[in-house]
Amino acid sequence: MTDTVIRSTGSPAGGPVVQLVDVSKVFGGSAGRVEALSAIDLSIASGEFVSLIGPSGCGKSTLLRIVGDLIPATDGTVTVNGKPARDARLDRDYGMVFQAPVLFDWRTVQKNVELPLEILRRPKPEREAKAQAMLELVELGSFADHRPWQLSGGMQQRVAIARALALDPAILLMDEPFGALDEMTRERMNLELLRIWDRTGTTVIFVTHSIPEAVFLSTRVVVMSARPGRITDVIEIDLPRDRNVETREMDRYFELVTRVREALRSGEGGSADASASARVRAEGLSA
Amino acid sequence: MSVAVTTPSGRSAAARIGSGLRDWVPAAAVLVGFLVVWQLVVSIFQIKQFILPGPIAIAEAWQEDLPALWAATTYTLSEIITGLVLGVSAGLLVGVLTARFATARESLMPFAIAANSVPILAFAPVFNNWFGVANPLSKAMVAAVLCFFPVMINTVRGLTSVQPAALELMRSYAAGQLEVFRRVRVPNALPFIFTALRLSTTLATIGAIVGEYFAAPRSSLGQYIATASGFLNFERSWAAIVFAAAIGIGLYVLVVALERLVMPWYGSRDEVT
Amino acid sequence: MPSRRPLARRARPVIGFSVIVLLLLMAWEGAKWVAGDPWRFESFLGTGIAINHTPPFRLTPFNDINLPHVWWIVEEFASVDARGTTTLAVLVGAGLFTLRNAAVGFAIGAVVGLGLAIVIVHVRFLERSLVPLLVVSQTIPIIAIAPLIVIGLRADWLGVAAVTSYLTFFPVTIAAIRGLRAFDPRAHELMTSYAADRRTVLWKLRLPSSTAYLFTAFKIAATGSIVGAIVGELPSGMSQGLARQILTGMQYYTLGPSYLWAAIVIASALGIGAFVLVTLVERWVLRDARPAESGAEA
């Protein structure tokens, strides 16, 4: 297997890849105003793996969609890859993976991966080569001609990841992609994802419910509070880069998991102090 | 690594057709049994040919009057096909336009659903007047109107019932409306459209034949059946009905074949089986 | 508590339908204005306004025979025949007669269809042999056989009932088979854990799971019964039903086209009415059910 390293186009020299300044989101509508997000400040540097974790309804998925310009922010600025979020979407700077694989039944696995390339009107040989390379990357090369329903849930998600990487995006947005899988498959997929991340160098923003998963995967864990969603803590994960099965048994791992858990619990109280110090830490990495 | 993976169908086409035919054995057995019993009952109990001629008598009548039957069948078939083409293409066109514009949907869909429950056949005399009794177009229009509404309704439903996650995905690709239409909505709509197409074959056949009952040239299936029945010549009526049934089944099989061609991925998910 | 959609939202389909009907009527008269027969009214609809308009074009489809003025059709309802009864009364009476036949056929067909489906679902051999036959026979234009059955059976109402039950029975059987199988397998496991016998499973699990499918079929069958009743009446010479009225309208068309159109209006009302009735019953029966997912909204 050719070991091509696929480097994504990083952010403009030095600057953060994603920058959120005072972002808030209010949903209007007949049910009344719902304040989903409040005063979010976050900076993410190139090559980071940042997890968003929080109780249900804390707005982490909403935040992810704001970064992806799938829904607009009510207030604040969102800069992705040095541009406004909308431009980043139009330039296809990111790839997205949802909780459900969202594969098209009427296409083969390979053609599903080719979808974004077709939309960009890449010529056929290039599309096919790229799709095959991506399938190799997620180790599904021999399933190119299968139909989505013939694959297991974990395999379908890998196809979705392959598709998300097809355009060599600078950023990968992932919304609880492994939420529907069983624990063992999940842990395997975590390893897979880290391997892919290592190969491509893409910046990843990862929404999850699972504390162990967040700690295992990330370079930083962003803890959010319940509605209105605020960042209550940002925790550096200083585990060695080369993570594997043994990492899960390290003492430091358990310490960090406990820290995240405590941050979540105290976040339920939601104090302004916690938010302020979180904001400082969130911005600490910006240039 | 993972379990529960099936390979793409490696069986040859012949093997697949073979197994498909085998599914039909019990049904064919019941059908043949039914025909045999029917004939026996008629012969043994000497039921007057009046009401229910035996299958053999029908076969004889068929043979006797074949030229007239055949002429009537081809005439009616032309009406049916014209009606199908007109109704289905109009239904598709209006369906696509309606799906595109939300305001059109809100008014046209309820109308189409209500209009679909109107006994369109009651309009047959009007069409006869407009186009002329002797003009096959008058019956073709009945068939066309009957097909139009189900096709239109199903086209709209198929184009609009896309899963929201797929639309989000396309939005993340900054894909334009036309792209979304082409790559997501149309493939999603195909199963719906084919359901309507299958229904249309039956509806068009009914529309043409029953339309002919009202008034039509002698050499048409509807008039043939009506006249033969009027003279209590039931073997001939049934012989003609066999032709009518053959048209219905034949067109249906054509649509199913087309469906397999256009949607090879679909499989038998939606069947009753 | 299930939420009731606000009245304004529920009225939308009705409003949408009325808008289209209105547009059609306007197009109707508009076409006549542009290309029909001359409009000569001394006192238009009794208002005292005189209209004297010659359309610039002259197309046969829009003349007064083929496309009578809308208000003529309305007036036809009020017009009185030799015995002093209004056309409306005559047509409504005929419509009710046809409706009764249709309803009887619908009831028989629904019961037989459901019963057959229950048997088929429980007997494996029947399932494999009958279901393909049923699917195929749906493609046969059953209505085309109607005249035969009606003449053959000689008792007119029996023939019509036979035809309409046949038309109902098919969609109901197919839908019921699907519905009776469409339960959640885990719910079935639950029933098995209670050592529930087949009848209990039928009543408590299969039938409730199949209501959505059944109602879809009922809507189709309701429309089919009306059509079947009219078509069945056609060759039978039955004088009390709508088919007779339509035939009369046909015969006298060139003298007075409005009668046929009036009969068609009543027939349409019958069809729509039957559909709406089933829809309302469905709404009531399924009033506490989980709301359907978006998209497949009728």
C-alpha cells in the first residue's frame, strides 16, 4: 500500500484555523426564544484535534453547524481558514461527518465517496483515483463496488469519513459520528480516526457525548454547559501523541477523564467565573 | 474486522431468473388448479353457458373470432398507449414544477389529491363530445387524465421527501439547487414514480375500455365486450376480457422491467413479498 | 397531550383546493371570452347589466355546446322537470342510490379483504401461492368485467355490489398483508415472552400496527367503489343511479349540455366526499398516534 501522506491546506501562516469571537445563537419561532449558545469564544490552531463535550442540549452540535455555516450565528464572528464561515463553505474548506452515515443507497460505496468530487466537476479519472485512495485510507478499498446497505454501521461511517476527506479539506467537522456504534467498534474507530488524522494532518472538531472518547482522541477538550451553551472549561490533553490501546490504561488518562467529568459536573452549575477563565484558556493558543 | 457483510451478487443472471421463476411455482399451481376445477364444475353441473362458460368454451370463442378481437385489441391498445404517454409526461412535468415551488405545492397538491378521487370516467361522455366519438383521442384523454394525478402526486412526494441530513450534506458542499435536484431528489423520487407508473398501466387500460362503454366505434374492446354481453354471448365477452387482462399484465411487466433497468439498486424492498 | 394543529393551518389544503378550482373556473370563462360563442345577455344573471361581446377568435372546443357557461350549469340544478322536481333533487337522489351501492360493496370488500389477509398471513402456503396472484390480478382491469358480471348475475344490485366489493377487496388485502407484517419485531418478541397465542398477537399487535396501511387502502377503495358502482350501473339499465343520469345527459347533450355537466358535478362531489369521509375517520381513529415523519404528508 502506497503510504502517501495527504497534507491538507493549512490555515494562513500562523493564524488559527477556526476562530469564534463572542458567538451566540438564538432560535426564534412559535415556541418562543431559545438561547442555544451564549458568548462563545474559541480558537483552534491548525492540526489540532478538539472535542466539544457537554450534556444534551448544550448546543455543541449547533456550534459545529455554525462553524460549517449550515446555520447562521445570531451574534459574533466566525472565521474559518481566514475567511468568514460562509466563504469557507463555498470554498469547500471543510468536510463533515454526521451521526448517521448519510450514504446514498443508489450509489456504490465508491460513487458515494466520489460525490463531492462530482459536484466540483473533477474529471472522471481524477475522481476515481481519489475515491479509491480515500477508501484505501479507511481500509475499505476492496468494498468499492458494494452497496451501502451491505456494510455494517462502522464500515458505513468509515465510508462517510472517506467522503469527507475526498476534497482534502483543511478541517473535518464531526458530529458524534460513532454515537450509534457499540463500544468495541467505537474504540476501534477511534484508533482508525487517529491514524487517519495522523496521515492527513487535518484539523478536527469533534462533538461527542463520551468522556473517554473525547480524552482519547483530542489534543484539547472543550467542556460546555447546558442551555444556554457556554464554554465552561478547556482542558489540555497532554497524553503522548502516539495513542493506542495502552493509552487507555495509563494513569494520566484516568486523571484527565476524571478532570473532564468534574468539569462537566461543575459546569452544570454554570458560573460566570468558570466561563471567564475558560475563555482565557480558549484564546490562549491564538497567535 | 467486521461481520455481517454480504458480497455483491455473484450469481449469474440465469441463476437469478431461475430462482425468480421458482417463486412462482406455488402460484402457478394454484392457478392451474383453479382452471381445472372451473372446467370440471361447469361440465359436471352443466352450468348454463349463460353465466359462466368453461375455459374451453372461451378458448373456442377466442379462436373463432380472432380477427375481430385482434382488431379491437389493437385499436384499444393505441388509445391506452397514447393516454399513458400523455398522462405520465404531463404528470411528471407538473410534478417537477410543483415540487419546486412551495406555494404551488400548497394549492396544487390538495387539488390533485381531491381530483384523484373524482370518478374521472364520468367525464368520458364530455371527452367524446370534445374530440369526437370515433376519434381514439377521446378515450386516450380519459386514460391520460386518470394517470396524470397519481403520477403528479407521487412525483411531488418523491422529490420532497428527502432525508434532511442528505440536504445538509449537500449544503456543506455548497451544492446548487440544480445539483441537489439531480443528485439527491431525482434518485429519491424514482421509487415513488415507478409505483405511480405501475398504477398508471392499470388505470390507462381501465380508462380506455370503460370509456369505450359509453360510446365508441364497434371495433374496440369496450364495445366488443358490451355488445357481446348484450347478446348474452358470454364466451366472446370473456375472450375479449382475456385480451384486456393481457394488455394490463403486459404493460405492467414492461414497467417492472424498466424499473429494474433504471433502479438496479432497488431490489424487492417495497414488494408485498 | 397530542398537539392540535391550529385551525388556520388545517384549513390550508381546503383553501388551496378552492383557489385552484376558482382559477379553473376563471380559465373556463376566460377561454370562452376569448374564443367561444358570442356572449349575448340582456340581463346578466338577473343583474340588469347587458352583455354583448363577440370573442375575437372562434374555437370549437370553447363553444356553448362543448363548454357551457358555468352559471348555466348552476342554473340547471335549480331547473324543474315535468313533475316539478328540481334537477338537484333528482341528481342527489340518484347519487345517494349509487352511494348506497358503493358503500355496501365497500363494506363487504373491506371485511373480506381483511379476513383474507389475516388468513394469508397465518398460512405459509397460501402466502406463497396467493400473493403473487393477487399482485398480478391488480393489473387486470377488473372494472372492464363489470358489465359482464352485472348482466350475468341478473339481479342488478347484486352485480353492482359484486363489482364494488371486488374493487375494494384488492387494495385492502394487499395493504392488510403489508400492515399485518409491519409490526416492530421487538414488540413481537415481547408478546412471545408473554406466551401470547396467535389470536392475541393478532388483536393486540398486528391489527393496531396495520391501521395506517389500511386507511391508505380505504381511501383508494372508497374512490374505487364509487367508480365501480357507476360503471356497474352502466349496462344494467338501472334507472335509479347516477349512471342513468349521465347517460341521459349524454343523449340530450346537443340540446342541453348542462344536464350532463350537472350530473358530473354530483358524481365528482360523491367521489371527493367519500375520500374526505375516510380521511376524517382516519384522523379520528389515529388521533393519538405518533405524528408521521415529514414528507409523506397527504
